[in-house]
Amino acid sequence: MKLNKPLLLSLSVLFTSIYSQQSLSETLAVTGATIHTSSNKGVITNGILLIEDGNIKAVGKNISIPSQAKRIDATGKHITAGIIYPASQIGLFDLPGNPTADVQSAKGSDLNAAYRIDYAFNHNAIAIAENRRHGITRAVTVPTSSGKLFHGTGVVIKLSGDHNTLLSQGPMKASLKGIGNRNIAWERLYRIMDEVHYFKKHQSAVKKGKDTRSFTLSPRNMQALFPVIQGDKPLLLEVNNAIELLQAIKFKQQYDIKLVITGAAEAWKVASELANADIPVLINPQENRPVDFDKLGARYDNAALLDKAGVLFAFTYENSNQRAFLVRQSAGIAVAHGLSHASALKAITTNPAKIFNLNKVGELSKNKVADFVIWDGDPLEITTNADAVFIEGQSYKLESRRTKLRDKYLNKSK
């Protein structure tokens, strides 16, 4: 059925009025929905999700609902945990290339590992509301390449779009691209790691001039890597081909660090090795073409093969800013190529939470934070839309700059 413009606007107003009055302190019961818990409870049909003070009080079928609870009848709807995007640029730029509005990299500076994106993170960025209305509730935002090996430290965010958007520091981002040929790049990475270990042990003597050893990085950039070598901060390393994925395994074992691989186009070739090394990967299930020599083995069923081998993985999308929400489409494509529906859903909810130690979100279970989405259909179908988005039990209007422009010009056409 084709909806006319006045009806489309009326439906938008209706859904907003139903869901937008929920506050953090209220008790909320969502009833009648198919609940995809992404936990050991699996999928609950005609279930009840009970929220209290921003947390999940209970989830299941036969749940006692307090008399004072606000009820939402979600019969025929689907509920999932909020989507978590694992390597975004949300909040870093709205106008790429504009030096006052683009803070995605340390290009043109002497910073690499010491670059931090939290100083000028934009909690009013257009991409926050746009991605939130499509179901993304949290993200790990990381800097992009500045032409150096280390790109800097990311942040963990919730897409509330206020001063509380920033939650904590995220992973250290690095890439071997643009650092000479791969032998040179790996040698430089090993050398820097050795130098950082040495500098941490002898930094007092170095700073006093008693130790005149030269280093590849400045003291400030080396200090930024201390949490990595101590195992307190993950290193998010971009690697795609199978040969270098095997090298990454050796690298992790030598330095005993928390390593997460992003890219991983040929991860299926070394899936058992990655599983045994306990290295999680971030992949784009839509990559199936050899766009460069690092991705000659890219294929659609990468995720299905990784899942079979027991590798922990999460999904990304080629546009990780304004259209990061299309990661849901990536998950659907993975299902079309052999991955189970449950595993695909976990790859955009539970798994990114596990990879980046976000212990209170990612699944719908008791005592978890109430980040969840009510969908009007199967959450992995491309035609499905979010009916309501909740972050910490608080509902958010499904509007963004894009919807405001739509409504403005639809009204003018009447």
C-alpha cells in the first residue's frame, strides 16, 4: 500500500506520542512483542519486557507487572537490544575536510598515538540523531588514518546527543597501510612496541637526559601506548589478508596485549587460528570483491565461516558516520549467506559489547541497562523501521535533521 503524505506525517506523530513520554525513573512494561534477547533465553514470543529506573527488571512471558507501570502494547512488533556500532566516526565530522568541523584524524600534526578525539567530540553532530532514530544506541568512535601507524585513541559513546554522550575512552586505532611495504610496517610496529616497553621502564632517566637513546615516537606518543602494553586498552589493528592475520596472531602472543582486528576480509582462511588465539574481528559482510590485493579472498560468507569456527566477530558498514545504521543491512546480508539470524543479531548487539567490554549493554536480560529498540518487523529486514528507541530506559523522538527537512517540505507541498 502506498502511503500518502498527510498519512505519513500522521503516523510519525502517532508513534512519537506513544513512546516519547517515558522518563528514566518510571516503570515501563512492553507487552506482546517478539523479544530477541541475544542471551541464553533466545527469542521470546508474546513476551514482556519490564523496565525500572533505566534498567531491565525482568524479561519473559509470565511476569508480574506492577500496577503503576506504564504499558506499551507492542503486539506484532519485535524488540532487540540497541545496536552497537563498533568502529564509527560518529561525532567527528559533519563537513569532511572543514578544519573547524572535521576532527577525525591527527593529520598535519606531530601526534599519532597521543591523538585523542574526546577533546572536541561533537555531541550535537547530525549523525547522532540520524543513527539513533534507526536503532543505534551506542558506538565506539575511532579516529581515521593520519598517514601514521597509530591513529590515536577512540571513545565509547551513547547516542543520547547531550553532554553525557561520552562514556569512556575506547581502543587505540592503528593501521599498517601507508607505512611502506608490509615488511617495513611490521618491523616498525615491533620496534615501537619494544621502545615503548623500554621507555616505560626507564622514562625517568630518559626525561632527565641520563639515557640518550633515540626513539621512533615522542615521549608523549609513547606514553599514550602504556595502557596498550599493560593490557588495559585494546589495540584495534586494521589487517585484511590471511598472511598478515597470521602475523597479527604472533604479534599478540609476543606482547600479550588485547588485540582486535578490523577489516579481516580474508579472516575465513585462518578462522581456526583466530579462534584459538582469542582474537575478535570486525568485518563488513558486504565485502565480496577484491578491491585491492589485501582483499583478494573477500567473500560474502566470511561471517558464517567465522561463526562456525568460533571466532567472536562484530559487523561494520562502509559508511561509519552518517549511514552507520546500515550495519543492520550488513547483518541481513550475512544471514542470506549462511549465518544464523541469532548470530547476525548478536554481531550488532552482544558481540561488540563483549569485544569492547561494555558489560551492561548488548542483550536483553535482568539488570542490564535498558537500551532497546521496538521494530515494526523483523529487525534484519531492510524494509523494517524502528517504532521506538530507548537509551537507559528513556525514549527518544525519532527525528533528525533529515526528518525535519522532510516534514518541512512535505508540509509546503500541501
